[in-house]
Amino acid sequence: MSEPAIQRQERGGGSIPRERILHAAARLFRERGYQRTTVRDIAERVGILSGSLFHHFRSKEEMLLEIMREAAIAVCLKAEDIVLRQQGAAQRLRALISLELDCVVGDPSSDYHAVQFTEWREVPESARPEFRMLRRRYAGVWLAVLEDCERQGLLRCEPLAALHVLHGAMVGAMTWFRPSGRYSVGQYADILAQLVLQGDGAPAPGAGAPRTGDRAGDGTGDEAGAGA
């Protein structure tokens, strides 16, 4: 399988036209929504004629599926790599939290990952089995780590509840979190870990403390509801 375009983007390498189209489409789908984004909008963002898009993609729907596929495969590979590299259940969970947060609010390809969550309803029924399989693969990594935490007495609640708490918080962060704001990705990851871990698995006291004198992007006041 070829390397996902979003991983090539992370390396900062030059983008081929097909990749530039995907990057532009992902940003527009995130900003405006799939239904409110037209092929003309995408072409204008890339700087080409609308007809030129169809040399690369048959339809707007194909662009959406490619964006979601690349994001899903990339995050699965990264999550599986964490399990192979990290020692200790609590450390693995903390690394998975950081990974998902970074994917949706931190790294250059966050638009791809955000579209996975916001535009699932637009996936045609014929394509859903593939994406359900990738979702199960990713959730399976999380559940295995959470169950390991539970066996070691490190989890405050049962694994499935912890999974929903963490994923809900991280998806919600897309509406307000900014890496340059009150919390870094690492600090917010520690806060989330504290919600579900206890005893020796919990982050050290003071972990997740906000940056001194900085309230920007903390979800309060004028920042609440702001884009990530």
C-alpha cells in the first residue's frame, strides 16, 4: 500500500496536484461542511478550473472517501505502532490520547481527521463496510489498552465507558481547542488521562496545568465555540 498523502504532507514534501486537491477539499469540508462545498469551491481554492478536478477524481464524493480513508488508515497505523513501542498500559493510554488529540487539533493533517467525525453521515451505504472495519480496528486498539488498564486496577470506570468519555472529549475539542492557547496538546492529554486513570496510572499532580497567564483558547468567554 502506498504511503498516505497526509503522511507525505507531514514530512513537508512537495504535493502533487491530486494531493493539493485533497488538502483543499479537506479544509473546505471542515470549514463549510461537505454539502455546502461545491466542486467549484475546491477548484478555486487549488487555483485550477473545475473541469481539471475530474482528471483526478470522478466526483466530490470520491474526494470525501479518499480523505476519510487516508485519515483512518494513518491513525490506525500510528495507534498500532504505539502499542508496539510503549511499555506499560497507562503509558500506552496516555500516548493514544495524545495521538488522537494531535490528529484532530494539532498536526498539519487535522482537517482530514476532523472530516472523519463531522462528515460520516455523507458516506454512501456501499462504502460504509470499509470504514466500519477501520473504525473497529482503531477502537480495538483502544479497548485492548483500556482493558489492560482495568486488569491492573488503573481505570476509574469500565473500559467502554472510558472509551466514550475520552473520544467525546476529544471530538468536542475540535470546536474550541487551539495548540497555541491555554493548554498544549500534551497538557490537555494529561487532563483527559486524569479523568479515567487512578492510582499509579494517573498523571503526576500538576500535570495538565495551564500555561501561566494565558487564557486564550480555553473554551471560556469569547473563545468558547471558536474553531480549533
